[in-house]
Amino acid sequence: MKRLLTALTLLCCFLLPSQAEEKPPCLFQFKADLLQLGPNGAVPTTIPASEYSALPANIRGKAALGPDPSLQVDGKTTSITVPVPPDFDPGKDMTFIITVKNTRTADDNYTGRLLEAYFFRTGQFLFCRVNHCFYFNLHDGKKWAGGFNSGEVFEPSDGPEDYHQLALTTHYHEDRSQGEKWVEVHFYRDGEDVGSQRAIGYNFLPSDAPLECGTGSKLGVVWNTGGFIADAQVYERILSEDEILALAKANPYLKGNSQEAITAARLAELDTLPGLAPERKRVLASLATLEQNDETWQQLRDAPDSLLFLDGGGALLCLQQTPDQARIVSWYDKQAQRELLKPASPMFSLRIREDGKEKQLTPLTRGAKSTFIRQPIQQDGAWKFAINTTWERNGAVITADTDYTLHGARLKYHTSAKVTGAETTVIAHIAQPDCHIQPLPGDDRLLVPRMSGVEHHHVSTSGFTYEDSYPHGNCCMQLGAYYNDETGLFWTTPEPDGILKRIKYLTSKRRISISFGWEAPWQIPAQKGTREFAPAAPAVLEIFQGDWFEVGQLYIRELY
């Protein structure tokens, strides 16, 4: 008997580890480079389980092997469906990852928005992209919850030729002693944790439906991903931030990995330049992170007049001046020694309609050309300059002239836009201001114009969003402010007549985005827009030190 027990024990010791090692690392994994094509290069309709994937999957609809390689999906019929077991519960710690290239843009469907479903299960949950944000939602058995955004995590400059590794981790919490429950999710873009959200009072409900990748079949075809899927994985555990970052670093599809190498090389160049002024080196180090051709970078690095510094006293404004590029690239608080603006902050944006379709334009849009129409001059204690930005599209020429005045730490600017050429192109909307702010360390706060003003804390890590229309609803002021204990930025528009404007603030670890949207009058009703438009008042931004009380003082000063 003892010999039998010993033999069984030894057998278990040898068998159990080997069985654990043989378990596939993923509940589900799809890799386009492992697809076994059929006759005439046909994509298989079934992906069997393997040493990498515990579950099989089915490819439905029109699909083809795309470049790189990838699974080319049409945005209407294509989907990858996984027959997950009935006890599949994302609340028990899971990680969802997809590497995808979205070829559609925000104006390619009838809603004028980019809606790309990445993982979906009928009656349970949705993980997708909405314009420049991640979006997550849960079903309560009757309807979808209010939805949870990440804040803006995709850059406006992200082109349809770029792959991104997108990830979601899910966990269900329950505190029975307090009678509380919630689902916590974290969003990752190219390995970076870009925000989290809590769905208070929710859990993942059971569902008999399969897990879908690249589509939301019960949400309409507009939610289907259009473009190319390189790979997808579902793990039955929460991968750590380091693990997700390691997967991104090793991902050959990510353009950002090559950009990192370019950035590192450019930063190394700066250390070899003799006599480089500290403020110039600081701005160049920031610009080195942007995608730009070598010629532009060499001009920025070597030409003394490629960067213009305007000293307002306590703050330093920097302008880029290279061929086809004249724009603000830095605003630095000298007292706090903090940069307030992202180097790719557009300052304003336009939304035009071309033959009924909408397109957003900014000074950073590919093909945009910006030049000074008035060089910076100092007059009456203030710096004044003006910039023209031009876009040529489908027979139309769209121009925007922006007048800037910098007085101390206060920047005022006003944009007017005009369309010539193609009669079917009109201006529908101008966002002014439309800025991207550098996240601040510590307890960063955002003051929103709800009622008499509401202050939200730790906004860059919470993914807080605010959107309302002034003067409707609870939006009672035309202001906002983002600050910590060291420095901050206040913004407003001194417009006394209460003209309708859409106020939108989005936060993430990547940037704080703020915009006031002004709708153009329908002087051409059939096209819902006009050929020439300017907001009724300028935008005002000011660097300050303080909290909500100082914000109130600044706002009163602008009103009177």
C-alpha cells in the first residue's frame, strides 16, 4: 500500500507540472501571421485551438489577408467570434488586447464619429474606440449603462496607416460590509496606462452569446471595425503594466517603437550641441518626441530663428518658425518651472463639410501650411503677432487667420476662417480655444463651470470628462481651469450675449484637452454651414498660481 501511495505521489509530481506547462497562455489568441490560408489564398473560416490559444474561433463575413500581414476587415460584415464557455466572466480578472489599424476616420460614417468595437459580448460588455477616446460599457440586463470614457488618448495626428496595441483590464470588486460593488477597468494604448474608470453598482452579467472581436453585432454595422487586425489576445488574469508594456515593446507592428528610437537619437544629438541655451534645449527636447521629417528637425535644431521666444515676464511663449510651420509650441511658467502646453497643441480647430461629409482641420493636420502674416512685435508692453493657416482640399481653399496678443502671462487670440473654391465646402464649426495641456504632478485639479463651479481632483489619473452647452442646463459660466499647488492654466471667452457654445474637457495621463465649440450659422441651409465665420469673442488663456478662488477673480476681471 505504501509503495502504491509513493508511486502515485511521484506520478502526480511529474504529471502536474507538465500539465500546467501545457496549458495555453491565452484563453484566446489570434495572430494574422499564423493563418493557414486555403485555396486561392482564402482566409479560413475556423481558427483551431492551439498551444497558444485554449479556445477556437470563427472568422465571419468578408475577410482577406492584408499586408504586414494582417486580417483585412471591411467594417460591415467581418468579425472574429469566440465560443466562450457560459461561465466566462470578465469580472474575474481578465486582460483584452488587440493590435489594430483603423482606416476609417471620424467623418467616414453617417454619424460623423469614429466608432470601432474591439471586444463585445451581447448583453454583457463593450470595449471600443469613440473618436480619440476609449469607451467601455456594461449591460444591466435591460439597457446599457451610461458609458465610461478614457479621455483623449489618440493623437489627432494619428493617421490611418498607424497600428496601435490597445488593451483593457477588468476586475469586479465587492465590499459586502459597505454594501458596495463596482467594476474597475484600466485602458492601455501602446503599452501605456492612459486611464481607468469605475462602474459603480455594476457587475458583468451572464450571457449565452459568443465573444466578438472587431465588431459589435447588436449595435449596428457602424460599430464594426474597419481596417486591419494584426493580433488579439484574451488572458484569464490581469497582466501587470510592465507585462503590457513589454508586449508593446516587442510588437513589430507598432510605429511608435521606431519613433522612440528616432526620439532617442534626436535627444542624444542635443547633448552634443555646444552652447545650446537651456530654454531652447527644453523646447527642442519636447519637439523631438513629435513625428516630423528629418529636414524639419534639422531646421529646428540648427537654425537660430526657427524658434522665437516671447518673454511675458513670468511666462515664456515659444513659436516655431520653419517653412510651412508657424505655431505656438511651448508656454512655460518660469516661476514654477513647468511647461503648460503640449508641443502638439492646435490652439484652434475647424470642422468643415464637404459634400455633406464632415472633416476636422487643425494647424497640425497633414498638408496644413502656416505662416506669419505679422511677425511678433512688442507694443505697449504686449507681444502681438498673427498667423495664417491654409488647407487645400478637393478644389477648395480653406484659410484661417489668427491674431494673438501676449501680455504678461495672459494670451488672447481670435480666429476667423474663410472658404474659397469648391461651392460644396462650407465651415460648420470653430473650436476656440482648442488646446492640449501637459498633465501636472500631484493633486491636479480641474474646475468645471457646473452651477457656481465644481472642482475635480486627480483628474489626469481618473480619466474625468466634462461636456455641456453654455448657457443651457447646469453650465452657468464660460470658463475652466486646470491647476495643482504650483501652477495652473485658466481659460475663458469674454462673450456677453450668451451665444450657444459646446464646452468639452477630457483628461488622461497623456494630456488634458479643452475646447469651446462655436457653431457656424447656416447661411447656406442646404449645406448646413457658411463660407466665412469667426467666433463672436476671442479666447483668453492665462497662467496663474492658486486655486478656485483665484480662478473666480480672473473670471470677474474678464467679465468687467
